[in-house]
Amino acid sequence: MLRVQVNFIALSILLLMTACTSNKQLPTAYYSVPVNKDAQAHADTSSWWAYRYRVRWPESNDEPDFAVDLLLAHALVRPVLLEFSEQIIWWRFHRRASKEAPGHQFSFLFYSGRRTAIEIIRELESIPLLATLKDNGIVQKTLSSDTDKKAITAIEAYSDPSWSPVIQRTWPSYIMGVSAFWLALIDELKTEQSNQGEDVIGVNAEVDMLLEEYRQVDDEIAVMWQQQGQHVLLHHMSALFGYKPMLLKKNVTY
């Protein structure tokens, strides 16, 4: 019995050492924000800015094509986000889809200085793949913040006004982490596709084929959410808040 226990311990240590010495590259964090950065100190020079994509609703389908959101986040926003990560304090994605106005819309919101916002919006507008998506009618139009107008400096500006003030002010850090997590999942799965020779991102790629790849990624993430979301996300969030009970309301608008 003692020999079995010793062998089991030795095997466990070996497995741990193997895991720790893995050469697999860790996912990129997609943002660089020093933990000691006081965002309030930047209130005079930084503001919220938005870049929004209005997406076509398929005529023959009652459901929106959510794969377009993944394509926009990964193939268009991600490269710009990485380029300007050190100049952005907070950022996040927002997804909505309804047959009522404004319809299917994907938004990239970020908190930065005005000059950085001008450069980011210019970069997003000039991406060749965006022109291809517009030519194919997939992206119907884009809208961006007017950098000549008065900026939205309040940290809580895009939080729900029904929340308590302290949650409104601190929520941006939470949703940025969630957005980065979602984007990292897309990037990991797209990298796997590329390693298998299936990746076709590029201006000359067939748009339908490109969207089909992102539909596969969307399906895989949906399975992860359904099968692992309770433990990976909800359980660990509950643990951070000390397993306190939560009031659940029936008529909550999502």
C-alpha cells in the first residue's frame, strides 16, 4: 500500500512538472492596464468613445447571424486594439440584436484620450476587410463618436443608471475582463483552425467561407458556455463574492 501511495505521489509531481513546463503559448490579454492606474486622474484628458457596426439582418431568417460579431471583433477590432492597448484605459464590446431599431449592432467602446480616439477610429475605418463586408451588404453602415464634440468623461457613462453609483463606476473593469475573455476564446479557436489549414482571413477570402468559419467558432463557444459556464464563470464569481445569496427577479430586461 505504501509503495502504491509513493508511486501515485511521484506520478502526480511528474504531471505537475509537465504542465508547468509546457511550451504552449498563453492567450494574449488584449489590454495593458497597470493595476495602480488611477482612472479618475485621467478624467480631464480621457473619455468614452464608440465605434458601432450595423449588421444586415438575414431576410430569410428570423434570427440574426451572430457569427458576424465574432468576425468584427477578431478580424477588425482585435488588431487595432492590440496596437493601441497601452493608450486605452478601459474597453469593452456590446452586442445587441432586435428587429426594432437599431437592429443588429456590434459596438466597440473604449476610454482614452481624444487624439488616441481619432487614430483608432481612423484605423478601424481604413481596414480593407470592412470595405469588403460593406460591399457584400453584411455591414450596412458604421457609426463612430464625433471627436469634435464634447466628450463623455464620466467613468459610469455606459453603465446602467438603475445600478448603485459605486457599481456603475467600477463595472467597466468587470466588463472589460469579460470582453477580453470572449475575444481570447475566439482567437484560440481561430488559431486551431489556422493550424488545421482552415483559416482564410483576408480581403480576398470568400466572405461566405469566412463567415462559416466564425459560425463554427461561435458554435464551439456556445457549447463551452452551456457545459462549462456555470463552473468556469458563475461559480468562481460567486466564490469571489463569498457565496452570498443573490436576489433573482422574474421580469428582468436583457
